Amino acid sequence: MPLLHRVARQNEVPIGFSLNGKPCEGRRGDTLLSAILTIDERLRPSDFSHEPRAGFCQMSACQDCWVTLTSGERVRACSTPLAEGMQVITRAANSAGEPA
């Protein structure tokens, strides 16, 4: 169940991206964080406790919303604009190299 429910910008241009290998859709003007949380109930597991995290400060100061692009680049989901074709990984890979 998604953590966020879109109440604004519902008619904006759809933007396709993938989340842990699954095709998803956000809207023009979304950050990665807002796009992901309209699809899922969490952003990623904590690096330390592995408990679910959904971002914290929402202004790129706390390190809580780091995600990885398939290129290997780490970005802050709360301040990175969603772009067409982004391939986002929010979970560690398992031994087969697939997102866990």
C-alpha cells in the first residue's frame, strides 16, 4: 500500500521509471521520493537497523533518503527530480544480483 496518495498534479505528464526492476509511473514535477512513495509504503531499509525508512527531513540534510541508480550513482530521493527512464534501486541485491 502506498504511503502517499496523489491529490495534486494528477493530470501532469506521466514519467516512466523502474523501481527495483519493476516498471512504474510518476508525474512531471515529482521528486524520486514522492514518485516512489505513491507506489510503495517505504523508500528503503535503514543502513543500520534495516527498519523501513521513508525519508526524514525532506530537504537533503539528513542522509535518510539515499537511493542508487543502476548506473551506480547514489542520489538523494527527496531532492532528485524524477526523469524518464530512471532505474532506481532501493534494496540491497541478493546473492543472485537481483534486488532483495
